[in-house]
Amino acid sequence: MALEIQVDNIKCGGCANTIRTKLEQAFEAPVSVDIEQGVVRIDSTEEQRQEIVARLASLGYPETGTAEGIEAATAKAKSFVSCAIGRMSGTDND
């Protein structure tokens, strides 16, 4: 079953590469990222959804509408670093 999770802070192919790499390693499932829509799709179960959402948030890509104030600012900073790492370690599909 494919889960779709709307997330904040996806800006480029580096972000998408980091998300794909980290989620595929953690959950051993295919992952796709729609940069323009800010949607992460992963072949998983609804039971794993919260674990996936928590992993995305730890990378700086919280589920849309869940981070506010300092938490949102922290997520943006994490996503900036995550994006840079993704650009260095994989293909940037801007």
C-alpha cells in the first residue's frame, strides 16, 4: 500500500535525494518524492505511518501543518543541511 505524506521544506533534488535515501534505508521500501507538490510516497502500511512521519521530521521535513514557531524554524535549518548533503551525495534533479 502506498502512503502519501505532504511535507514542508522540500525545495530541490538534493532534498528529494536525502528523503529517498534515508527512508529507503530505514524502511526498505520504494520511495518517490514530488518536489513541486511536496509529497513523499512510500510503499508501506498505515501502521508505520507515524514512524515514517517522525523520521521525515527528524530530517527537517515535517508533515505539513505539524510544525510551528521554533519547531518550524528548526525543521527549516535541518532541511537546509539535509538538502546540502543530498546535493553532495546524489543527483540533484532541479
